[in-house]
Amino acid sequence: MDKQNEVLLNTFVISKKKYRVVYNAGVLVWEAENSKKGKISVPVSDIISVTLSATASGRSAAKNAPHAITTTYGTTSSTHAPMNEDMDFDRVPVLPTSASISTTATINTTTTTTNISNRADSYDLLHTDATSVEDIICGNNQSNGNYLIIHYARLVAPRVCKWRVQQLVLYKNEHRIVKLWYQRLSEDIREQNRPKNLLLFLNPYGGKQKAFALFEKYAKPLFKLAQVDINLIITQRAQQIYDIMTSQTINLNNYDGVVCCGGDGTFAELFNGLVYRTMIDLGMDINQPPYLPKPSIPIGIIPAGSTDTVAYCLNGTTDIKTSILHIILGQTHGLDISSVYRNSDDSGGGGIQNGDDSKGSDNTLAGSTKVTQAKRRPQLLKLYASVLSYGFLGDVTLESENYRWMGPKRYDYSGAKKFFRNRGYSGDITIHVENEVIDDERVERNNPHDGVRCLENCQRCLDASAKSGNPIDCDTQKVTVSGKFLMVNGANISCACSRSPQGFNPYCHLGDGYLDLILVRHTSFFNNIRLLLAMSSKTKKISDLPFVEIYRTKKFSFKGRVVGAYQGHGHDNGAIDDELDQTGTTSASSASTNDIANSTVTAGRTATGSLKEDNKLLSKWNCDGEILMDTNIIVECNCQLINVFRRGVSCSDTSSKENDPGVLNCCGVCK
């Protein structure tokens, strides 16, 4: 009989009660006999492990004896007792591991590498009653256990998207039947595309410097339970992950995935190094690549940073156990990555805009051919996954470098200083907007205010993945927006976190191939307070504010302008801009007047003094927490450039439509 059509149906004892258990088509279902309670079902994709045991706990008496483990760790050799056998809240048995190391040993080494094998080490083979999958295959099964212990992942808190490990113990006095169930479930679990060998980078200095303790407490027991082998590398400095990934000293073909334990900056190092490594393997010029290749290996993140924005947007929570379970279960989805290039019109990266550049090319069709298009692509500066920000957030990041001794609080201190200063920066932004014709009327193809959230099995992201190989041509129009801005943000994701549940735009998608450009006009101090209140609200969105504009695009460019010798003008929406026409775009006559004024102001200064003075009037870009010194840049969104371990944000309200904008709880950010 075909295995897909084969049905296993038997009566087992669960918690001293008889249950009818059925397994068919990859779904395990059990219900109590003569009970009105509903059935409980678990798909095989959520089952983590299956163990055949002679006891209900899965442990024998021999395991209760004290056992010391000697571990060589870097340059330090130490002896430790086994880990605590109890795992808080989850009832997951933690087997003694082959590596239990103190944090002190990790700090004294330049690069510390530890191999944690979770398959069948010598201690487990000698002292366990559980039958491994390899024993069943090789016919070496000597166990007569009548207990079938199943560990599975379950969504226990849909509103906050938290997953936990739960245990099901089945008992039957007929060993033959129990063994049959064990073999069938084990075979189906092996057929799941799950990682068995992972390369894991751990940043012990990120966030509250608790990454190593979190790994020891949560990650190691769960990886042990799922029999996932870990090659652990503990980093000691910034950019070390990038250097290791691009040095080609590690054969990535030996791993099923690369994971980092840290914050958003650690994750940025990982995918930057992976993409650059892919370009190096293909023999491409990493400074001016003709295109960005897609790595074949997926990556994951275990949140252990300050804000953990990326993990929050990927999983709907910063809960560390949830992220680990998604990595173990092995489901992957594409994630958009944006690339930042040096603006080809920028000679030295100083960001000073000349008169010819300020005129721009408003409402120019992308189909128009130019000689400059035949030139080589501009220099690639950086890749980012969350947000690229100019103005306020860039100033905060640059200022906070002077207060690193304060830890994560340096961002609050620097942010307060810059907030009260309320400084704005002038610039010209060219946006590539896609249009389509509906009823003989040209409208914007992608509306950033459509009310559609990126949830599990997002149809928009699935369509983008299918169309990535065959992009659809559409009418693209260049629109230039000029003025004075408090912030200019290019967001790949919503950038939601515990401090900002809605983020910049809750309708930003993870894999649709577009980024959301959020422009916050320079305005009054009172309006800045309104902006902060909207950012921290669970229901309000910053797009409702009159001085905030959001565009959905695949590409935009920015040029900073130094404005001198004249004052800006206010507007009805509260913004304080430079000389603008009624469309919000700098007119040619105004631009020429401004250029003459700027040239008059700078004529009497020396070249060195002019550069220093102008740089004070320009901000820097915050690229995933790092500072980019170039002001004039070009940004392009690359559709699902990398694959990440994630399942997606679940919808807690199954009775409502997933795309209903009135459902505010469906992303799990409302508590």
C-alpha cells in the first residue's frame, strides 16, 4: 500500500486515559474515547522528535548518576557538571551535552570555535534507552520500550506569535505496534527538509551581553532535542562574521544553514558576508558587480540584541524559543535585501549638489535612453535588510558612537539630544514609481496604504517569488521630491519592535520586491512629539500625519543640498521646506537661485574650510545600525535575495479576512 494512503489507527494510553490516535497524510490526531472534547491534531512538519523508550520520562536510572564532562574550549580546558536536566516551562528533557562552557573562557580567545554534536555521542549511546533513527535503519534496535515520546512545536499564544515545545507520551503494551508507529513517524520526519548541520555565529557583546547565556539556556537544549549539530563560533570584534564568511576558510557546502545569535547588526554582518562570499565564489567584482547573486544556503537569527527589529518582523515576536523552533523546523521564505550604491554623479562622496544636479528630471519616463546608462554600475557600498535612514536616525547613530560606554542607553541619550535640537536637512530624492492604466487613467501600481499586511503564506510575496525569474515590464516614472526633511527612510520591512509596534509602515512586505520610502518633513517641535507618539502607539500609524509621505518603489536616489543665505518657508501641513512650488518639487528657477546663493556664500572660503563647513550641514546614513559616510547614494531593492528560516506571522483572528485593514491584531503586535 502507498505510504501516503496508509492509515495508522490504534488506541494508546495518554495520562492514564485511553485515546484514539490516528496518523494519516502527514497529520497526527488524537482524541479521548467517550469524551466530548475536540480533537487535537499536529502535522508532521511541526513534530520535532520521536523517541522509543522503556520509561515515560525517556530516561533510565543510569542517567541520574553524576557525570563530569571535560571540554577543551579555545585555549582553556575545564571540567563541568552536566546541564540542568529540567527545562523551564516546556517539559523538554535536556540530555547532557558535550560542551558547557563559562563565558570567561570565551572572552580570552581571538576566535573560539566549538563543535556541538547532537546526534549520538558516547554518553547517550551508553546510557540512553531511546532508539535512534540510525539504529532502526541498521537493524541494531535492542530496545523493548512500550512508550512513544513525541515532541512537537505548537503555537500557544497566537496574539503574540509565541511557539513552544510540547510533549505527547503514548503507551501501549504491544511493543510491535509502538515500534511500527515509531518507524513510520521517523521516516516522515527524515523526509522533511530540515537542517541537520548549522554554522552558528554568536556575538557575546551585543545588546545586554546575554547572548551566550541565552544560547546555553534555550538554544542548546532545543538543538539537542532536534539532533541538530552546531559549529559554534563566538566572535570577538565587529565585522568578524563578515571577514570569516568572505575569507573562504569555511566550506559552506558542509552546512544546511548559517545562523547568528545577536542583534540586527549581527544579522547584517551575516547576510552581507554571505552575499559577498557568493560573489567571490562566482568570480565577480565585489565593488561593481553586474548583478547580485542569490546565495543557495538559508540563514537565520536568534534574537539577543537591544531591539531585534528583524526577528520581530520575521516572526511577529522577539521570543528566542520561537525563533529557534522556526530554525529547527526548517521552513524558509525569501527576504528582500536592498543594495546601496554610490551615486555616479557624486565625485567624492561629499554630498554637495551642483546647479546642474539640482534641476533633476521630474516625471521622466524610465524608457528614455541616455548615454550614462551604458556606463558601469556604480560602486556597491552596503546591503541592508531593515532600514536605511538619513537625518535624525543617522545623527543619533553617529552621536552614540561617542557614548559606547553607556551600553544600549547611549541611543536614548543621543536621541534625546538630537530630538530637542530638531534639525532638518535639505535634499533631492528621485523615486522610480510604477504605474498602471485602469479605465484610461494612470494610477500608482503599488499603494503603500492598501491595508494588506504581510502574514503567513502571504500571497503578494508568493506572487513576487514566482515572477522574480520573469519580471513584468511596466510603466515606470521618475518623480523628484525636494525639500527639508527630518528623516528620509528606505524601509525593507515594517521595522516594528516592542517600542514601535506599528513601525514605519505596518503594510510593508518582507518579500514583494519593493521598499517603502518614508519621508518626514522638517517641522515644528510640537509635530515631532506627535511623530514620536504615533511611532510608539499600537494602533496609530505615522502615515496619518500630514507631514509624512510614503512611496512604494524599487529604486530611489538621494542627493544632499547645502542651503545658505535664505530662509525656508512653512506649509499648511506644518512642514518647513525650502523654496517649493505647488507640486512639492523644486522648480528650476528656485534651484538656480539657490545655487547662485550657495556659490556666493562659499566663494570667499578656502576649499578645506568649505568642505568642513558643508559637511556640518549634511547628515549621514544609518544603514542597519552602521554609518555610511557617503551622502549621495542610489538604493535598489532586490526581491528575495536571501532565504531565511521563518514561518511567517500568524493571524490570530481566523474569522476575519487576512487582507482586511480593520484587523489590527492579525500580526501579533497588539498585546
